[in-house]
Amino acid sequence: MDNEWHKEEAEDLLTELGIFVSPIAGARLEVRRTRDHASHSEIVKLRAKGLSYGKIGLELDVNKGTAHQEVKKHQPQKCGCFD
């Protein structure tokens, strides 16, 4: 049978199937962006003080996953966060 179908890369699958998605009221979309050095430094310093990623996120209004990623990519020898 030759009825196999494959999605093309640029094809909008949801629209093609007639599915329309509405944003959930109150949902927060986080836009990934590069943090400046001051923001990165503040996250690293708060973590060094013992704050959890969740508390850092609340204090700096960032996602706790973002806080974790900033600490994970921190390079003390190059960064100068504590200078």
C-alpha cells in the first residue's frame, strides 16, 4: 500500500489536521535569552549562599531551571563573579 504520509519540515501539522490551540489564561511563557554577566553573577552568588534554585527563581523572577543552568555553566576560573 502506498498510503504512507510523512510531515514535511515546514508543514503546520496542527492546522493541517484542523486543531487550533488557545493559550491558557494566566500561562507564562518564558523566552530563552542570554543572561548578562550581572544577572549570571547574582544567580551564582545566591546559590553559593545556599539558596535553592526555586528560591533564586522567586527572588530574581527567573525559572528555577534557568537558575540551575546558569550555575551549571558557571566557570569560576574565567567568570570573575566573586571579584
